[in-house]
Amino acid sequence: MFRIGDFSRLARVSCRLLRYYDELGLLRPASVERDTGYRYYSAAQLPRLNRILVLKELGFSLEEIGRILEKDVSAAELRGMLLVRRSDVARAVAQASDRLRQIEARIAQIDTEGRLSADDVILRSEPARSIVATRQVLPSFAAARGLIGELLQWGGTRSGLGELIAIAHSPEFEADSLDVEFGFVLQRLVKGEARLPGGRVLAVREMPAVERIAACVRVGLPEHAHLVTARIASFVEANGLRLAGPSREVFLQPPRLERMEDSVIEMQFPVMEARGASG
């Protein structure tokens, strides 16, 4: 038997991590000294610890690892889970590749123009994505910020969540009646529904692919978004396009409620060729 410090040296993991796994029930000490509370581990526990570390490296959450260990899943079941995980990683890689292409385009812009224009409108396609979200009719931008706060609180302890996204479903703009769907892009699928601290229900759904989307980055409060949408309007009209569905706002970095004026958001408008426009 080894005291926790010696076991950590043999296992090559920190005592802090061993204590955390103990709290979660993933790896209990072989024995605990009643008077001192000292934890003791056995060499026979190393295979279980190594399995935890391997599964964690493969991208499984600690909750998923706990279920795998508890059920002692078969090789066939584990293979199926890994196939799902591979699909999740492939999706994340594709998203990262899209982001890399955007970054490279911006670098090229700096090289040729000597500056970065964040407010240029670009036209591209968007793949289908899974989101976990709630749709609400909100009376103001302040109410929208409150809902964003609930989402950030809920999502702060969860893995597998991508960018925060807002989808405007209203066919026309009314500042005191905002029909908006707020949620997160999913990096891996989750099941069922969840509730925000305020009681709103979050549900998983598929956000459809868009063949052509006009996108432009803005920095600042939603009250100032008209400065960017004006650029998008000019681009759409100049290119013989028309709007074709709910617009989206994707937070390119997690927002800070106390500094919403620093938010970096990509505004996205699905578009299609206007009737009568030539190709």
C-alpha cells in the first residue's frame, strides 16, 4: 500500500487530481486511515487510473468515464462510443478549418492593405450544426442580456459547448418584442433537455445548413448593430441578392456581461439570388 504522495509519484499524476477523482467516485483510495484521514492506494488500482486517463485523453467527460467504468462496457460498446467521439472531433476540426481560413484571409488582407477591416462583408456557406437553445419573446435588449447571463452561468460548468449564438426569428424588427433563440453550438451531441437557473427549458435541435450567408463582424452593443447591418444591406443589394431566413449572431468570444460593449460578434444573414437578377 502507498500513501497518496508516493502513489502520485508512481502514477505520474498530482495528489490534487487523485483527491478530485476520489470526490467524484472515479478512484477511491484502497483504504483511509480513520484517525488521520490519510489515503492509501494499491498498485492494483493503477490499471483503473490509467484507463481513466486514456478515456479522458480521448475526449470523454468525467461523467461519461464514470458510466463506462461503472457498467464495465464491452469492447463493442466502447468502439461505438469512440466512433461517435470521432465524428464529434471531425466536426470540430472542420469548424476549426473554417475559422483558420477566415484568419488566413484576414492576414492576407493586412499584408495587402496594411490594415484589418473587421467590418467587411463576406459571402460563404454554413454547414448544418446542432445547437442547444431556448426561444423566447423578449421585451428589451436588457432582457436579452439577462438571458445571456443565465446561459453563461449554465454553460460554465459543461463541456462540449461551442460559441454562444442568437437567432432572430421575427419577420420584422421590434425592439420591445424580440423573438430570439439563444443557445450554444454543440461540439458534441447531448440528449434530453435542461433548464436554466431562471427555469427556461433548453432543447437540442438541428440548425439547417445555409448555402449562402452574408456575414460581417461587429464589436459593441446590439443597440449599435444597425451600423453593421447597413453594410450588409449595401452588399446584398449590390450583389443582386435578397434575405432568405432568420439572421444569426455568433459570439466569436464568450461575452462579459459587465463589458458587453467589447463583444465581438459575427452577424449572419442567409441570402439567395433576387428574382430577376442575372447570374
